[in-house]
Amino acid sequence: MKKILSFILIFIIFIGKVDALNLDISSKNAVLYNMDSGEVIYEKNSDEKVSIASLTKIMTALITLENVENLDERVIIIEKDFEGLIEANAVTAGFTKGEVVTYKDLLYGLLLPSGADAAKALARLVAGSEEKFIEKMNDKVKKMNLKQTNFSTVIGLDDVNNYSTARELSLIFKEALKNKNFKNILTTKEYTTSDGKLKFKSTIQSNAKKYNIDVPYILGGKTGTTTDAGLCLATIAKANNVNYMLVTLGALYDKKAPHNIEDAKVIYDYFIENYGNQKIVDKQKSFKKIKVKYSDQESLNLYPTKSITKYLENDYDKKNVKLVYDGKEEITPFDKKGSKIGTLKIYYQDKLIDTQNIILNENLHFNTFNFIKENILIVAGILIVIIFVIVLKKHK
């Protein structure tokens, strides 16, 4: 009977933990990264191959940035850049035929209002044609060793050959974020083109404000929407000194609310409220006291070489942190400052996470009286020998 009750208790606890991560979101796929540690801390159907809508433009931007040296170079918009956009009911940034703009203008038009006209123009300018630009996109996919991603459009319109997974798309997003220009554009709330004709605003911020969704921690991101893909979103955020990156795909698309932003809020809020950077080892806190011989002081407090911070639940069990010291249990003034005393191994949940050398960081003062007191027999023996030798000499 006791075994049955124990099993039921364990089962209830396990189910409780599962439910805690069964977040109430409509997005079918999701991946959340702690960007500081590089760890995936939440995922949902992250390896399912799906349509990705305008998140395709993240790769469009990345290929452009890798192939254009001068973003302030001026280029001309031509009629070909608008072919098929009206028929596809694609969103445009508002550029016009014959307009002279910069690559930077086009990139802002690509990422902030998700302009299909900007995407087509960039493809033509960078590679000569959309087809050749798509080849560059797929070459990048191969270089990144992504097995479930393929591009057939620079815009992100529904196409059976334009797909990825939440996990692989997040890797593309991470790669793009390494580029300072990409990150600067992505986190810009408002931008005016170099000719002053157009003003772009962050779709995420404007939609969040319109529907009263409080997401002050979201620094920027890229939206995407099609019938097949649903509402998609790639964002970066920062809260409590933790940097996050989130990709969500397939949120409910009913035109009543930006469910992708609502889902981002649910996910971010859960982790912001329940997790954080916990200082599991504090270099200001002594972990052990060892004996000091022949000195004014009787003992010496040992401290970690550095503090260790780990992203954990706010109520994590401190018993899971173990400090194992291997080294001298006593020292003397003959041990010099800067010398290695021992080694400290730090474990979390029985997994070694760090090894530190423990160094003597102070000079120990030699105390003659304490030396004699702790070695009285040896000193007495030496004195007896000396007296014996003196007596012997006098006798001779």
C-alpha cells in the first residue's frame, strides 16, 4: 500500500511539473533560448516542418548583409520590383518606381513593415534576380547544415517548397543577430528613409500598443502572417539581466488580435516570473576554514576564485549545489602568497560545472612564540643537544 501511495505522489508531482510548462498558447511551434547561456529553455513541436511566412525575410536580410559592403549606397527602384505583389496581396513598404534609396532604407523596409517590394528589390540588386538570390539563401542553409529548411521565395508567401522548423529558424535568427546592422534594424521602433518620403514603425510595438499587450521587455523582432503559416513571430527580449530569443509559429490567425504577440507575452512572462540568474557560488562567501600554523592567526577562510551564476528556477533547491575541496588542510607562513593551496570543484545536480584553483591571497606573519609552542619537544631537544655540546667542549 505504501508503495502505491508513493507512486501516486510521484506521479502527481510529475504531472504538476509537466502542466507548469504546458503554456496556454495557440502557437503550434515554439523555441525559447537563453541567449546568455545558449540553452534552449522551452520548446514546443520545435522540429515540425511548417510554413514560416515572412520570417523568411530574416534570411533575405542576412544574405543581403553578407553581400553588401556599403549600406549607404544609393540604388533605384524599378517596375520589376513590384511584379506579382498585387496579385499575391503582399504587404509592401511603400517604395515607388524610380525612387532612389539606400540599401539601408530597403533593409528597414524589409524588416519593420515587412515590405515585399523591399525584398524583391534587394534580391535583384544583390544577385541579379530573385532566382539567383534564392540560390544564395539555400547555399547558406547548406553551410549551416540545416536539414529541414528550404527557401523558394524571398518574401515568404505560402509555397510547399518554402519551409523550416522552429528550431532551425531560430538558428537562422541567431546567425542574423550576430550582425550588428541586423540587430540595430530589428530593434528600431521608428525609421525615416534617407529621402524623407517614408516612415516605418515596428509592427510588433504598434500592434502591442493597439491591443494593450504589455511587453516592455521585447526589444524587437519580425512578424509573419499567411493563411497556411498562421501568425509567426521572432523576437529578442531582455528582463532581469537575462537575454532571450523566441521563435513562435502557427498561432491562431482570426484577425481579432495579434495572437503571436499574446503567445510571446505568455512565454516570456512565465520565465521572467519563475526563473532568473541565480548566484549559486559567491566569491565573497567562504566555503571552508583551514588551520594556520606558526602564525598570529589560527585559521584561514577559503573563498571561491569567482562567483558562479546559473539560470535556474527562483525556488531552486540549494542542496543541489555541492562544493568539493581537494587541497591543504593546514598552511604555514612558509606558504607564499600566490601559491596554489588546492582545487575547488563545483557540482550542480551531481554534474561538474566548474573547477577553480584556490590561491593563497595574503602573506601570513610568522610568530616565533607560536612556532616554539607548537614544536616544544623539538626545540627542547635542540636546546639539550646544544647544552650537551657546550658542556662537552668545556669538559675537554
